[in-house]
Amino acid sequence: MSPDELVYVGVLLTSIPIGFLFRHLSPPVKQGAALLLGLCVTLGTCGLHSIHSAVTVLGTWAIITAHWRRAPSLCLGWTFLYLLFFRLAHLAGLPPPPPFANAIQLLLTLKMISLAHDVRDFHLAKKGEMTSLSKSPVIGGLTREPSLYDIISYSYCYIGIMTGPFFRFQTYQDWVCQREPWTGWLPGATALASRLRLVPVFGALFLGADALFPLAFVRSPAFPDSHFLFRLFYMSAVFFVFRMRFFAAWQLAEGSCVSAGLGGYPRGTKAKPGGGPTVQYSAVQGDPDSQCDFETVRNIDWYNTEFCTRVRHGMRYWNMSVQWWLHSYIYNSAPFRSYVLRAGWTMLVSAFWHGIHAGYYLSFLTVPLCLWAESSVERGVRARLGPGGQGLFDWVHWFLKMRCYDYMCMGFVLLGWRDTLHYWGSVGYCVHLLAVCAVALGVALGPVGERQGRAGGREREVGKREKMEGKAE
């Protein structure tokens, strides 16, 4: 493990036991203590580079205060432009920020844009201008406009400040306002144990696989001389290391939320990761007999990540709180109607959010091609098969889905366009070629019933002509 990774693990492991203390604090003390801890983490890891996050927060507050109606679009532009400045500041002679500052900036960007949407919705509801198109699928709108202190407290709350998961301001506010006996009804040690039980396994697999298959070998002169099958296998090993690393880290991050009680709601609210409850509830009147969960702060579903059969589903179960954010604020407002184009737009925004390295864009913009290929073969091939054939198709589909993610992961970790294209070239651009062939096959076969429909249409037209000719005679 690198020194930076040790710092992340140290912050997460420290935040878990501290969280149980926060369950017994009054709302004002809880809000202040969470802010103080978050500021300590930020200043301790980022130093003077903490000014970047402070400027982002104050700029967002100014936009929300001055132009609440246009705040979502203005804050999107403001935070993303500041991300660009943040990443290019070294070109102007400024010292490059540490990776911790980048992690904080990423999560803060999501929070500020979400907050702008919530404040806009609050004002629209207050004025009676909320329409069905502008309503969010989640429940629990703001009851008042957040003060500057509220925004700062939300921004620097110690929970997930560097690792996520993302949570909305309303989720944070519900947590701050939790009181006895509600906090006593929230599951504690049992829920925490269920989140953390596999962390040692994921951690051990990460350390072992990382030692056996270092990423640096891909850049070495010896790699191109290795056998083609070994080069093809290596991307699977690299993606395995990548998954185990994030499985362990995100489940620790979820554990820090669970221990503090953040994101705990009755199961009947049908909470969504990142978004929160989707069914109305009362945050004040708790029911000791109702079962609670922490789905709002779930960031990874490792089982479905591994074993779902489709590329589109694989994205749904990975970094789930960020996926909710992307779907709610980017995908739904995309300037396209086509699913593939909307997905491409979302992936482009996601790539920019992650960074300016070309590898991000090469990887994320391969996703729409894979989605198009997936849809094409499902309509053209799977729909023509019987139950047994569809079962076999799904197994093959699962295998190819994992290879697609292996392939795209290489751009994500190699970062540079030269290294990414060099590796992809060493395996014959296999996923790109496979996807193009799948699209061509799906287009050639067409959806089930399309050919019959066209043939039936031609027969009806011939029948009409013959009928007219008979009448003419």
C-alpha cells in the first residue's frame, strides 16, 4: 500500500468508532463537532490547498443567495470550471494540490450541485411553481433555505469527506436533527458488522493480487514481448486489483456512516443510494417496530457488480451514490433523447469530473459503444432464442461484460493516452472490434418481428393493389 492509501485507511478506521459517540450528541453539538473534525482532516491532509474547497463553498453560497432560480446550472458551471482550474493550477506556477485535496474537491462538487437543486426546488415549492417535471423522485425537500453555516457544515462534515459516499443536504440535516429515542432504534453494531464482514477478505485479495500483478509491469519494455494471451489476461488481473481496493475502501466508508447513524431510515421509505427516501416518512416520530436500513449511504453492491450480466447493470451497482447523482442531475437533463447518446453525455461529464487525463475519456466514452452493442445483440440474437439458449447467452454475456470492464479499466488506471492506446493495441483493440461486430450483427438481424412486419406490410400492399385492379376490371 502507498503512503496515501495508508492515510485514507487511517481516516476511515478512526471515523468508525468516533461515529458511535455522535449518536448521543444534541443537534447543535453534533453539527459543530462533525464540522470541526472535517476541518481537521482537511487541514491536516491538504494544508494551504484547503483554500480550493473553501473558495468552491463560498462561490456556491453566493450563487445560491443571488440567483436561486438559475442556481443548478450556474453551480454546475462554477464547480466544474473550478475543477478545471484546480487541475491546471500548476501550469500557472502554483503548487500542485495533493491527492487528498482532489478527493475532497470531487465530493464537494457533487454536494454543491445537489444543494443548488434542493434550494431551487425549495423556492419553487414555496412559490407554488413546482411542476411534475421538476419534482425529484426522492422525498424530503428543504423546510428552509440553508444558512452559510449550514452549507459549510454540510461541506466539511467529517463523514465521507474524502471517500464518499455522496449524500444530499437533506440526509445530512436528518442526521443532525436525530434525537432520542430515534437514535436508539437505529441499528448499530449488527448493521456495522454486516457492512464490514468482508473488508478483511477484500483487503487481503487486494494486497496479494497487487503484489503479483503490479500495474507498472504494463509500462515495462518486457510487457510487449509477453504472449498475447498473457497480455489479454493481465487486464483482468488489473481490474481485479482495482475492484478489491474499492470494495474494501467503500465498505469501510459505509461503515463510518452506519456507526454515526447517517443515512438510517425505515425500510418502508425505500431509500435510494445517494438520494434517500422515496416514500414519505416522519423524521421525528420513529417507530421502534419498523426495521431500518442504511441504503441511502450504500456505495457498492459487490455481489451484483461481479455477477450481473449486463454492462448497464454493472454501472448501476458500482459507486452507487455517484451513479444516482449522475442519473438525477446529468442524465435526466441531457440534451438528447436516445439512450445511447444520453449515456455518452453522462459518461463525458463523469470523465471530466474524474480528471483531465485522456485515459478517463478513452475509457468512459467506450461505454456508449458497449451499451449499443449490448442492446443490438439482445434484440437481434437473444430474443430469437428459447429459454435454454437465453440462459447460455446470459452466461456468455456475463463473461464478455467483465472483459469489457477489464479493458476499460486499463485506461482508467494507466491515465495517459499513449499508455492506454499502447495497451489496447497490444491486445488488438479486441473490445472495440467485438462491440462493432456485435452492433453490425444486431443491425443485420434486426429486432424480432421486424422482418415479419415488413414482409406482412408488403403482402398487404400487394393485396390492396390486386383488389383495386380487380375492381378496375
